[in-house]
Amino acid sequence: MQNNTEKLIALSNQLLDFRQVETEGFKLHFESENISQTVQEIINNFTVTLQAQDKQMVSHIMPDIIGQVDIDAFDKICYNLLNNALKYSSSYIEVNLNMDKQKNIFILTVKNDGALIPSEERERIFEPFNRLKQNKNVPGSGLGLALTRSLTLKHQGTLLYSTNDLQLNVFSLTLPLNHNTNP
């Protein structure tokens, strides 16, 4: 009973977050943050669950990347990407964080060895309430990636899905290091 209540609360919160972000006039509040440290802390929060599910996470975090983000929104973005990787992976997750100072961006990639998303459904995974037929048995609302992409766009960034030569799902988040205005 408590588990169902927690799931309902989480779903309600995610729906409220999504609606708020989609509302005209929603503003982010950018602050300088240590992106490397934030991502590492979020990864650390998944350690117990990874061990319980006998899954491996490898991370390569470039140290001391300082960028301007809305920390609450960035936490939600990272949490959703890692939570999806955990839910849909078979046994392996990889997280990489890098920076390109010349382009004024940082890039977070989250890879997993779960079933690949069919090419005809790849863009639809970012639509609200969209669930892949192959994943109907995995709990979820279909809001996580929609919220993540909306928050990414508010950060003037991109969130893309692809696959790689190792047949891994790859989610690539690219955000600017600096912002001149609050969108």
C-alpha cells in the first residue's frame, strides 16, 4: 500500500512539474554550479539500487566543470536520465561528462544496454505519456523524458537519442556553460 502511495505521489509531482514547465512565463534561475560534483552526487544516490539489481554503472566525469544551470531543473534532468537507464538496462550503464570550452558547452551522455528503441519511435519517446509497446511491463508514466526535454530546452540545450556501435542506447544532453539571460 505504501509503495503504491509513493508511486502515486511521484507521478503527481512529475505531472505538476511538467505542467509548470510547459506554462508560459516559467523561468529558470541560473546559478554557477560545479556540474561535475552535482552529477557525481546524483550517480552516488543510485549505488544501492544498482547493487540490489545487480547492475554495473561506469562513469567518466571530467572534474571541475563549472556551469550556469537552474540546479533544481538540472537535478531533475540528471535524475530522469539515470533513472531511465536503470529501469531499462539489462545490466550495464555508462555515464560520461565532458566539456568543450570553445563551444561553451558541456555534454552528459547516459548509455545503457537495454533493448534498442525502434527507429520509427525514437523521436516519440520525448512526447508526454508516450510509452513503448516493448516496455509496457516496466512501471512508468511516460512523462520523464518529456519533462527532461522540456527542462533541457528551457536551458537552451539539446537532448538527443541515438545508438552506438556497441548496440547501446545513448542519451546525449548538451547544455551551454553560461547564460546571459533567464529564458
